[in-house]
Amino acid sequence: MIKVKTSAFALLMGSAFSTCALPIPDDLDQALTELIIQHGLTGKPANGFDLPGVDDPEVKLGKLLFFTKALSGDKQVACASCHHPYLGGGDGLSLPVGTLAQDPDILGPGRKTTTGQFYVPRNSPSIFNAWVHKRSLFRDARVEFLDWLNPEQGISTPDVPYGEADPNAGDSLLAAQARFPVITPSEMQGFEFMKGAPNDAVRAHLAARIGNYGNAQGELFRNQWRDYFAAVYGDKSAEEIVTFDNITRALAAYQQSMNMTDNPWNRYVQGDKTALTTSQKRGAFLYLYMPPPPSDGGSEPDFLPTQCIGCHNTDSFSQTKGTNYHRLAFPQIGPGIGEAGDESNDRGRTLRNQNLADIYSFRSTTLLNVEVTGPYGHAGNYDTLEEVIEHYDDYHAILDDYIDNQGWCKQPQFKDIKNCVDLFPDTRQHTDAAAKIIDDEIADGAPVLRKLELSTQEKADLVNFMKALTDPCVKQADCLAAWLPQPHEGDPDGLQLYAKNYQGVPLYLPADCAQGDTAVTGSRLMLDQGECISGKAHYFYVDVAQDNTTLYFSSRSGKGQPRLFYNAYQWADPQNAQATSHGTGTEQVLKVTVNRGRHFVSVLDPNGYQGLSVAAGVDSALREPGELPRDIVNACIEGLPSGYTELLSGKAQCAAPGDSYFFIKVKEPGSTLEVRTRHGVGNSDLFAGSFWPSRDMYTFASRRADNSEFLKIDSPAPGWYYILVSGDGQNEGVSIQVDVIEADGASRTKRNRKPNRANNATLPN
């Protein structure tokens, strides 16, 4: 029996409950033990699931497919564009941006459409632990088992009428779900690609594109997919193994491998009573307390439970009882579903089953790792768990505040839009319609969304408990690396998503600097891991594994006027810095091309900074963005070859057979050189440095088995830069071009005085 004592906080009860104080257990551990038994919890959500490991060959294939943009009609969107591990398995946006993105590689806030419009009506669900959903997927549950307790009856999807089994759905919900983003114009298909074609025709074409057969043969400039599929599904023809069914199987396997359930709560349930804080234990009691029904000997309490456990239950914290979807009256923003005459509205579940009893209802998702999966709600209205708790505690008050004050304009995705207040004019109308139904249900005695009037501490306890459902892996870049493509795993089509944030630096796990500093000066910065610092000077080092690497340092958020300084050999300061950041305020970016080894960066501000987020990331300096390598003019058709000359930015030059030497002057610090060779016969390699390079002595090099070389050199020291095009003795007709991009994005074409190849020390400044 749970013993309770009375708190000082009274609840305002509904008609079925009397006014009474919220019970607080005398012994939280004992009370939680009883509740754990009552709800049949084991602390092992994966029990009963056959989940593959992250190293499973099918999972690895699925990972590459998840990150390729080749599965979208215009080859601009990957599955990971809206479901990235660094963004909580989602996209960090309220409303997703799939096709028509201004920059296809930017994820999170800063990802915008070319038109400024919004086309996807619902928030992206997280792929973390998506396998726990036994009943349905999508926010309106439109992919669902006909009978989730008898899965052999089949899966219903939008390809068939409601209530019928789709014979092509596959053998899992995740495989069935993967069939639909690729045929949705706003998500992956695009608005013009195979417009009006049947769904299965689009899927078949995409499979043929990946397999390089049929009428899609040759659509990818580079295609190595067949061998990847053969390693998983057998050494057969591409038509036999590169099918859309196998594509969805691999995508499903990748998501099924994401078993992110090693959290403090599960450790507590399994017996570690020290795994939770006292606040988290109080929150767990608030969350779990639900009196047994009368049939089990229970009686109606004289207080109103939170009833969280009613909709997010079992070890999976997903819905397994009664209906799988609920009406919660979260604010209705976004473009709507587009029903004729009611275009800006989203009626939720009713769109699928045509049952008005389910109007404005949406599927209950898992709360595992909910700390990192915001924004929350079917349209991503709330950025924090605190806001969600406020909604459940008194939804009318928070709805009025959100709509009256255009709360979306405070959210990162919308705050910088000029006409933000006018974005969603029908929000009140549609939200009030849902709230009115809930009001009527409460008047009829339904307990859902009754006004709880939780205290500030009780709300904090609930939030802290939900944070105990976070697997530490989802907040650690080195742990999540297994679910991101690695260089040694290959890029079968040159369309792999290399995600970046709005600053143009590689996407990284963000840090919540409101929680305090996380990095210690003099320590190593982990790649892709945001860290928080405050002070006047911090010094860090980064270890780089490969030569020809573009190394990024960046800062943002907080207060101050910091600058970032880089040195390849020692702690950096303004005097010895080989590269310095550019930006405004705390928004600073430093890029430099480096080779393997240890590199040093400092963050300095004599007036001090506070709550500054810093991060480091890498990319290959040999990877030319885009599927197709950028072409340059064939300068050898009309121009004479040269074995020694100055290059002009943006102008191609014909190189002489054998070895040719070139030079170009870098005037501005923080500039970038993009060096390309194209055309001709034989094989030529590219060598570059701040001195005359040779095959044995150089700073950076590109050595492909042809004449198509590429090298991006960030932040070379101002002055003359030298390039060698070294041939195999049979090379001729090779063109070289260097584009100098200054820190402000401008290109240079002005001619400079030629250097002396024999003696670099005599070069003019």
C-alpha cells in the first residue's frame, strides 16, 4: 500500500473529484516499486523485439540509403534531411522543409524554401526508437496494422482504402512507412518529377535509378549501388536485388537498429535506486500514479491524477491501450492538409478513417528520448517540455497566449520572417474548433485535459522525469557516429547528404548553454559536439585523422564579441594565428584546410563572453559538392599550353604535358581556393602549397586516377600560392582553373606580379 502525506498545493478538481491536496508518498522508492509492478514495467523496452545491430550489413546499406539524395525526385532531399540523428532523429523545425530547399544541405533552423512558403503540414517525428510503435506510424496513423494484436492480418496504408490490407506494405510498419515520403511532392518526390504518375510507378523509377537499369539507367553520374545491394541480398542482377521492396527493408532495418533505451529510468526500474534524482522520482510518481480500476479493487481517488501513463504507457512509453490517437488541441499552424474548401485546416485522424469522432486527433508517440525530439506537437508549436506541461496543465491559458501573441514568431524557424505575424491567419479558428470539442467532453465527465493546476515544482519534477528517459547516446556525437555514414563506408552515388547548419559549418549536436559550461580550457574538442564556455579565453585542440581535411571551428549563441584563432603547432593567439574567424558578435566561423594531426584553436574576448556555444567539425577538402563535378572551359582547344604561368581567378588555363607550375596571389585572409583540373588524356595529379611543390614535398594533394582533380584550400596565408599539375608522361590537353573566394564571398580576378620560381624569399608582398 502506498503511504502518502499531504503537500501544500491544492488541486482544482473537476466535477467527478473533490478539492483535495495532491498526495506525496512518504517513501518514493517503495511507492514507485508498487507502481512499476502495477504497470508491469521491466525497464527493458526491447524485450520481444528482434532488433538488428548497427553493424548488420542490411543496416549499413539502409544507412547509406537513408542519407542519399538519390531517392528524391530532383536528387535534393534525403530521408536524413528531415530525420537526422544530430537533431533528435527529426529536423529541429516546427514544419519540415523537404523539396524546394534554398540550400539542400542546410538542416535545422535556416533551412528555407526557395518560395518562402511552407508545404509540409506536420512536424517530423523522431526516428529514435521508432520500432517501439506496434500499432501505427505517421501522425494520423495512416500506416497501421489492421489488428495490432494479430499483425498477420496485414498493414493498411494510403495506397488502399481504409480498413484494407496493402499487399505491398512489406513485413513491418517501418518498411510500409518508407514507401510514402518518396511519393509526396512536398517531402521527397518534388512537384514536377513524374507529376501525376501512379505511386508505384514513381517508386519503381527510383529503384531503377538506384539500380541503374531500365528507363532510369544513367540518371546518376556515379553509381556503385548494385555491389552494395549484392553484399546484402545476393549476387544477382540489379533488377532482381535493387527493388523498392529491398530499399524499404534496408531503410527499416537502419531505423530498427536505433535502440536508444539505456536511460536512467530503465536502470532504476531494473533495480538501481540511485539512477534517479529526488526530483525525477517525484516526477515519476506524478507520471505513473493511476489508481487501479474498480475491477481490480481500485476506487475513485479524491484528486485528479495527471494520467500521463494513460496515453504513453508500458516500457515503450507509447500507446498500447484503447485508442492510439487523441485530441489535444495543440495550436494549428502550418499550411494545412489542403482539403477543398478548408485548405489551411488539419483534421488529423479523420482524414484517414472519415470518422468525425476522431476529428483533430493525432497519434500518441513514444516519450523515450523526448528531451531531444522537439519542437513538440503535431505542428511543432512548443520548443520546450516546460511549454508542453503548461499546455496539459491549463491548455486554454497557453493557447490564448500562443495565439494572441503569435507564439510561432518566437520559434527559431519563424522568428526572422518579416511577415511572421501574418503567417498562419486561421490558427485561432482551427484551434478553437478542437478546444471546443475537448471542453464539451470535459463537461460530460471525461478526465482528459482537466485543469490540474500543478505547482511550479511539480511541473519541474515532471520535466525532470521525462529527461530521465534520455539515453546518453543521443547527446553524444561519438556514440551517434555509428548511425552516420563514415568515409570508409563509401558514397555510392556522390549524392550523400553532408549536412550543415545555418552557419555553413558541418551539422553538430547542439549544446544547451543555459545549463552552464561544459568545456574546460586546454581540453580536446570532440568533433561534431557542441560545448559551452564562459570567460575571456579558452584554448582547445582538435585531432584530425586524415590529410586534406577542411577543419571548421564555429561559435554562436550567448553574449560577447569573441574571435577564434587557429595555429597548427601551438596554442593560438592573435599574434601567431594562421587563420582568424569571421562573423558578427558571437556568430563566428573559422575554416582552414589541414592535414592529419593535432591542431589548436583559441576563443578570446578581452571583455568576456557568456554562454557561448563552440564546436569543431571536418569535411574532406577533396570532395566537390554535388553529384556532377563542376565543369570548366576546355582551355586547350583555343589556348596554348603553359608549363609556368600565373593563374587568374575564374579563368581556365591549358597545362603543358608532363609537369606544369602555376601560381596565384591570395590577398585577403580567410579566403578559399577551389582548384580543379579537367579534360585531356592520361593522368595528372594536383599538388599545392605555400612553396613550390613537388611530388615528394607539398602541403595538399589530389590524386585521382584521371585528370578530374579537385582541391579546396581554406584560409591559406595571404601571399603567393603555388600549384603543380604533375602528369604521368602521357597527359596532355589538361585544363586547370582556380577560383579565389574571399571571406565576404567575392571572387578575385586582378592580375598580380609574377613570383620568382627559383627563390620564394624574393617574392613581393
